[in-house]
Amino acid sequence: MLARKGLLPEEFLLTRLVEENCVQSRYRPKAQRARFITKNGSCNVAHKNIREQGRFLQDVFTTMVDLKWQHSLLIFTSAFLFSWMLFAMVWWLIAFGHGDLESPIVETSRMTPPCVTSIHSFTSAFLFSIEVQVTIGFGGRMVTEECPLAITVLIIQNIAGLLINAVMLGCIFMKTAQANRRAETLIFSKNAVIAPRNGRLSLMFRVGDLRKSMIISATIQMQVIRKSVTAEGEVIPVSQLDIQIENPVHTNAIFLVSPLIICHNIDRSSPLYDVSAQTLLSEDIEIVVILEGVVETTGITTQARTSYVPEEILWGHRFVSIISEEEGLYSVDYSKFGNTVKVRCSTLSAHEQEQERGLRSQGTTSRLISSPKFYFFVHSVLMPVYCQFFFQNRQQVHFIRPENILLLHVQFKI
């Protein structure tokens, strides 16, 4: 009726009717798989029931650096206020004990100079405490040589203020110059892919650096985290297995001058040797990738991390090319950094593909041996040569089968 009167557009009402008549799905959403390393590289581990909390206080500086900014600023502000209030109380007690808490008129008529001039209340003592600790020195209040105790308190407050400033500046510097800040510009592809490369089934992902400054001595490491059971029946919930990346020099060093596709050949030594396209989603594994290197500008070692669970591994895909040559330089299109395309790929595991290739080659050899042309070649060409070879070596030949002659030909290379 509202649409008929022109108060609401018909498109809005039709959309609302579709939303109201939409039947909810009877299937519950799948529970999110737990992972040790999140996509942004943070550790997804909750530490509970830690009884020895005092160990964190033994390394106060690291604890302060690990805190969040709001907590650190709250602690620094509280430390300054507490120190100012504490020494303000000390200055007030010194003035009270020396009889300096008098009006300015009485103070000017006194023959004995006060310990600290112009202190008549706790407020003036608090202002003097701030002036001493932050070395402002407005000139209205100062310590005289009348009280050695006041001089001692002045030295102690200066030292305490320097310590608080040093800790505060050190924590702020370390928090702003942390190695994980540089890792914010080291990016990984959202998905990993499994596809054949150079005739071998391989796991691949892409890594890149958004900054122009280089990562020196960059190395990359891959590990598979999975649950395993020992021969004695012990369940190991976190079993870490190293994965070797494809590198001719058998090291994990890379030159990250442009985005690279890191490749791992799935062979007999790979933990993914028996994983197929059908069993991939049912595997309880997590592939952790760790990129480590030295920042060129600061010399600080940085580390970037990510992980891939089975839902984030695409079978039968490969990454598109994002590097092109333009006017004497290489251009990188980061808008296609994680784009993939489908390729022809068997859904069998690397183990099953290897067995299939072995059976195929064995069948080819059997057909070759059983062919009439092979028998004719052996009896007419190779038989006289091998008979002459055996008689020259004083070996008696009773009976030689054609397939054995082929093996002897390969063994002696005649």
C-alpha cells in the first residue's frame, strides 16, 4: 500500500519480501579450523594457568615493550605522577620539620633561611617536585645550603627522574622500531596452489616486498604442523616437519628483489607425498611459512610469518604472471598478486602418480620384449656378438634368453 501511494519505491518492498520469504539453510556453517599461525603472522596460542607469574617481572623491560600502547602510556603516566607525589610529600615533610610552612611575610622576617624557599603548602611542594624532576627551574623556589637533607633528596629525585625517563624513552624506541613493523610490508599470497611444475607435482605460494629497500640475507622456511602418533601409541598434537624448497644449491636463501613464487617439490621425503585432491580437505595439517632477513636501512633482523590450512590450498591452480618489462625496467602489478588460473592437473597424489608411471613404464618394457621385431633383432644381431664375447672370456654359454641378453647389454655396455 505504501508503494501504491508513492511513499516507498517498489524495489525496496520487493527486496524486503524476498528477504522475509527466504528459507534459512538447514546446514550449519562449518566450524572454523584452529590454526597456530594466523594469516597476519601472529601466534594463535592462548597461555592459561601460568602459576609462575613472577617470571615476567624478572624481565620488566621486555614485559613493558610487549604491552599495548595504551597500557604502556598508562604505566608511564602513573610512574611520573607517583614519583612527583612521593617527592612532594618528602619536600613538605622537610619544610614542616624545619618550620618553613609560614606565610611569606613571616618568612622574610626570619633570621634563619629555609631549606627550600617559597614552600608554604603541599601544593607549592608538589610544584617544586615537578620543577626538580623535569629540570624546569622557574626561579621562584630553590634549595638552600641550610639543610643537607634537602640536598640529598634533590640528588635522589634527579637520579630517579633520569631512570624513569631512560626507561620510558627506551620502551618507546623499541616499540616503534620493532622488527615486526617491517614485516607489515612483506606480503604472502592468500592461497597456496598445487600444480605440476617441470613434470613434478609441487606446492607453491607467492611472497613479495612492498618497499624498495631490500631484505638482506633473506631466508624462507616451511614447516608442516600436524598431529602424529608414535609406534608406542603416544599422540603428539604438534609435530613439526621441515619442508625443503626447490633450490639448486639446497639452501633456503632467496633474493627478494621482486615477488617470487616459492616452490616445494612433492617427492618421497615430503609430508604431502600421500595427499591427493580428494583427501586434501580432510587432512589435519597446517603449512607454516617463515621469512627472515635483515632490514637494509636499520640492520635489525625481521621475521614475517603466515600459514596455509587445507581450505586455503588450491589444487590444480597456478599463479598468473605479474612482472612485465617496460622501458628498460621491470614493472610489478600487485593487483594480480594472489590471482590464480586453473591448469590441467591429476587429482592423484604424488605417490599414486609415481606408481602409475612405474606401471606404465613396466608395461612398455614388457610389450617391447614380447614383440617379434625384438626377437628378430636379438637372434640375428646381438646373439653372435654376445657368443663371441663369452667365448673370448672363456665362459661357456648353454642358454641365453633374449631378455637376459638385453640386461647383459646394458650391464657390460657392449
